[in-house]
Amino acid sequence: MKTYTHTPADVRVVSFWSPELLRDYRLKGYLEAYGEKGANGHWLYSSRDLVAFWVAEALHGRGKQLDLPVKGERPMDLKRLFEHSWIIAEFVAKHIAGIDAPVFWGHGDVRREKGVSDHGETLSLNHPIRFKANTYEQIEWLDLYAMDVVNTKALASFASSAVCKIVSGMTFEPEA
């Protein structure tokens, strides 16, 4: 069960996402997995959400203007950034906490028909996939022609003291 106790101001403490940007992005549909509306109508966020906002900052900040549209950037780019960051946040938080988690997470495009993945998905040229792995060999086996990969363990090593403090108060569900 998630506990939603963090305010948009708390998000600002761990990332550059201002309350105004959060409101704008929520209205645009970019933050579907994030937060819960409180009794007073204001949005509150979980600790995982805060880690995800920090991850999104780290990934988005790679050469892009932060609060202005980038020429040629599609709105879907930000939506995917937040979707992927929310998934990655679990692995990053576990690494910060010293808990075993996948080292690599990514998404990519399959080069040719390969049958069915470990997750029961049919892999084809027209079906991008998300994956997690602990070695480059596991990624190479997927035979992707294009991919974006995040080293979640390395990313965790860059976490600020504010993010580490948030993670220290998190509880993690045991693996099934």
C-alpha cells in the first residue's frame, strides 16, 4: 500500500519539477501513475513518486531545456519519460537501499520475429518491448535494433542526500 504524504513542494526539493510544471503536466496527462488527490483537492505523492521525479530529472536533463518545449520534441516524449521513470524508480530505490534489483532497464525495438518473450509477449518488428537485465549478454540476446537502456545501479550512485533520505523511509514488497 502506498502512502501519499509528500506535497508538490517536496517534489521540488528532490528535483527541478516545480508545482506549476506538475500541474501543467498532470493536465496534459503525463503523470497518470503519480500521486493521489487529497481531501482538500491538492495532489500528494508517495516516496516512490519522489524518486521517480528525481529519475525523470536525471534522464530528461541530458541536454534538453527543462521547462521550454524543445524544437521537434513530441508531447509523447515527456509522457514516456514519466512512465519509464516511475518504473525505474523501484530499481533505483532498491539499489540505494542495498536491496538486489535489476541493473539494467530499457525499452527497444525488435529486429525480427523471435516468438514469445519470457513475459508472454509476441516479439515482432512492430512491437517495442520493455526489459530488465543484469548483464549486457541478457540484453544482447533480445537482438534489438534500437534501444534506450538505463543502468539503474549507476544512476542510484548519483542520488542526492534528499533522495537517499526518502528511500531510507521506504518499505519494499518482497519479490514474488
